[in-house]
Amino acid sequence: MNLYEFCYGIIHWLVDLVNNLWYWLGDVLPWVFGDFFDAVGDFAASDSNIAFFTILTEVLIIVIIALINVLNFIWLDRKFMGRMFDFYGPYYVGYRIGGWLQNLADGIKLFVKEIITPAKADRVGFLLAPVIFISSSFLALATIPLGRDFGIATNESGAGVPAGVLVAFAMFAIAPFSILIAGWSSNNKYTLIGGMRSAAQMMSYEIPMLLTVASVLLLAGSFSFSGVVDAQHDLWFAIPLFLGFIVFMVCLMAEVEIQPFDLPEAEAELVEGWTTEYCGMRFGLFMMTSYLRGYIGGALATALFLGGWHGPELIPDPIWFLIKAYTVFVIVEWTRWSLPRVRVDQILDIGWKRLMPLAVLNLFIAVAFKTMGWF
Amino acid sequence: MTWELFVFLFLAASALVSALLVVSSREIVHSVIALATCFIAVACLFVMLSAEFVAIIQIFVYVGAVVVVILFGIMLTKREIMESERR
């Protein structure tokens, strides 16, 4: 049973339940709106309506799972940083579960804060930038299946979004645009510099990243996540394409702007980078979305290089996927809190002079494997 | 009127209106935002024509690269020049 059928069953059952009551009401009051009751009931039970609400339920389930993962990631990040820097991390709120509730407390605090728009800010861009950033990140999330039968993309025939990998990366590619808009429209030097740095960094690290993705797609011979994961049934792509895996992870860290590459929000130079002027829940959403991008990145690395949901049958598919994604995230955190920040003049050098040739070499290796007929 | 026609009309209207805004808005960054909206609407139209690959590449190349390059170009030029031209 896949996610679509599961949601379809729930929605069908609910509609039947409500419709029985509804038709009974129509029978009791036939002299007023008898036909009206019948028409509404038939519309609610029609195929297209049920399909619409099924997809809505699927979206809800996926988003709730992703947000719970984001909360876990923020907690894990802070605890892990505390462990590495020799302090406790979040501790008091939710004492018995290791301070896990601290994130919820922070979220509530951000919700009740006043939202200030700077007087000289460009209002259209200032309001639009978070919307574009957040919605594009959630669209990237929508394409990633947690298991063969567990994703928004799975419909009744089990097929996914056509070219799901490409959709995910295309949605990732929208972010620099919104960041530039956010940095410019805040009308502040720090945000403008942060936005410029961020966009330059993201654009230049996207190219080696896409080259490694191209090598994976070449070996798998498919654009969809299920095709890529099924091609890794015997051997994870991280082993033949080890070089590509390393390049992908470095580019991923630059894409989601975490520590060695967090120049756009370097606290010592730029106050808070391109989010300086945002406050209240707008900043909260930006921060949540950056962790969500971390989750998406971990999920992409899992699906493209670490065999996705394949594993011993003892544990169900989505749990395997999440275990791998969490492992990737912990490794990323480990490097994040161990390394110093890259200098601003080194960042484009690393992208164009080091990672780019390695990515091209990796693509050649993939082509060689393919022409040898080993995959 | 089917839903498909309705969605098509909405997308076509948003593409046309944003294309008009590109040439008519006074703030030049606003016209870049409108340009991105126009590209995204066109990508959605490609999806409706069941040409998903073209739509994805449209978003990749146009929204991901061309718009950002144009934004860089605008932001690296001096703003006073544009301000004085407007008056």
C-alpha cells in the first residue's frame, strides 16, 4: 500500500461518514433544500473531489514529517555543538527529553514578537522575498520520496514526478534570486553585501554540484528518484563515485550556507547577513527554512549517493531513509563545528578552481564506467 | 468552463501582466521580480502542455541563472545614475 492509497482510504471513509449524515439531513428536511443536499453530497463523493483532498492529505503528511525532522535537526545541531564546544546546549525546556522543547519555545517567542518593516525598505521586495524563499524550498521538499511508496509524488499508479531529481535542483536554484531581493530591499549595507555574497556563492557552487548530479544520473539512466535509488540496489553510488560524493557534500554545505561557507551571514563582519532587517516570525521562517534546506540536502545526498531507502528488510523503507539522512546531517554538523570560516577571497577559488575540475573528472569517471558497461 | 481552461487563463493573464510590469514599473528591481514571475508562469504553461522537461529547464536557466545575472548587473551599477534619469 502506498501513501496515495492510504490517504485515499482515509478520505473516502471520512466522506462516506459525513455523507451518510448529510443525506439523512436531506431526507429529514426535504421540503427546504432536498435537491441542494443531494447535489452537495454527490459533489463531495465525486472522484475528482476525493482525489483533490487525497493529494492535500498527502501534502499535509509530508510537510508535518518534514517539520518534525526540522525540529529534530535544530535540536541535534544545538546539542551537538554543545557537546563539541564543551557545554550542554538546550537543557531546561523539556528537561526530561534533553531540551527538545526549546525549539518550540523559541518558535512561540518569535511568533509573539513585533514584525517591523524598515521605513526606507522596498516594501514589495521585502514582503516577497521570504515567500519565494520558503515556497521554493518546500517545492524542493515535495519531490523527495522517503520510500518507494512514501512520497507526494506517488500516485495511484506508483509513478513519481517526471524528472524528480531535476525538479528538486531547479527549486534549489531559485533561492539566490530571493536572497538577492531580500538583501537589496532591506536597504541596508550589511544585507546587501550578505545577499551579494550569498548569491555569488550559491551560483558558483551550483555548477560542480549539478555536474556530480549529472554523473549520478548518467550511471542510473533515469531522472526520477525511484529510478536512481533502484539503480543503487547492489552498490551505492558513493563507492564508484567517491570523488563526486565528496564534491557533492562540499557543494551542499555551501548551498545551505553552513559553517565553513557561511560567509553570507558571518556574524563578525556582517551583523546577520541578508536576514539582518527581518525580525519576528519572518526571521524565524528564514531560519526554519535554512534548516529545512539542510534536511533536503541530506535527503538528496541519501537518495543520490547512499542508496536511498535500500537496506535490510527489518526496518521499513522511510525509516532507513531517515536514518541515512540523519547520519549525513550529523557528519555535516561535525565538519561544520570543526572548521573555521573560509575567507571571502578564497570562496570563489575553491568553487571554480578546485571543485569544478574535480567534478569534471568525476563526470569522466562516470562516463568511463558507463562505456565499460559496468553499470 | 473546465478547470484546465481556467488555469490556463490565469497563467496566461499573469504572464502578460507581469510582462507589462517589466516595461512599465518605475523601480528597476521590481521589473526584475516581474520578469521572474513571467518566466515562472511560462514554465507552468509548459507543464500544462505536458512538456515537463522544458518547464524544469526553463526554471533552471531563466529563473535560476538569467534573472540572477540581471540582478547582479543592476545592483553593481551606480544607483544615482538611474535616479537622475528618472527625474
